[in-house]
Amino acid sequence: MPTFRGAAACGGPSGGGVASPQGFSADPLAVWRFYEQRRRNLASVKPNPAHHVLAAWQGRFASYRLVTQNVDGLHQAAGARDVLELHGSIWTVRCLGCGQEREERRVPLPELRRCAQGVAQWSGPASCGSGSSSRVTW
């Protein structure tokens, strides 16, 4: 999988305009499309041997805690528990109104629509009706 930043990265050399609250405010649809493509790319990816080794260490070391910058969920897929995701998860969506979060693994995501405030969102983010965003740290 390509990294997020760098010359050959999926977000362009600097992460592009999709990696900021300003980018989301300016064009939420473009940001959702960007993350949807990343979700599609990740849907078929499996944990590698290193993910499995790190997950196994939880049973070997009593005070072991797995901390990651990855947003792909591959540590959890390898069996790791209580992973601290510093940059969030691409598989979780957050309501911009009430902050409610939910896991969403459907690929592609359901139909895109606009909430009452005109924010582009995927169907059903929360009961309050506000827009939603991916829970990836910008």
C-alpha cells in the first residue's frame, strides 16, 4: 500500500488538500472520494507476518501495548487487541454534529447524500442528522 505522504504517495507529495479540515470544508465530496478509493484499495489487503508477530506479543508480554500510526486496521485483523490508533481508522466514520462514531466496512460505502446543513455525507452517520467524516486524523 502506498504511504499517505511523499513523492509517490496516495495523497500526493504533501497529502494534498484532502488531509485537512479546510479541504473537507471546501470540498467534502472530493475528500470522501479520496478516502473511498483508499478503502477500496485496503479491502483486499491482508496482514503481513509483522502484523501477526506484533499481535502475538500481546500474549507474550504482560504490559505490551500496540501503538500505530496506521489507519488500515491490519493490526486488529492480525488479532491485536486494544490498539491505540494515533491517526484514527479509515473504517470508522464520525458524525460532525454529535461526535457519534461507528465502524463502517462496506466497500463501496452506501450512497452519498447531503445532510440538512448541505454537508456531503454517507447515508446514516448518526441519528442527529449532521454530516459525517472519516475518523482519520487530519
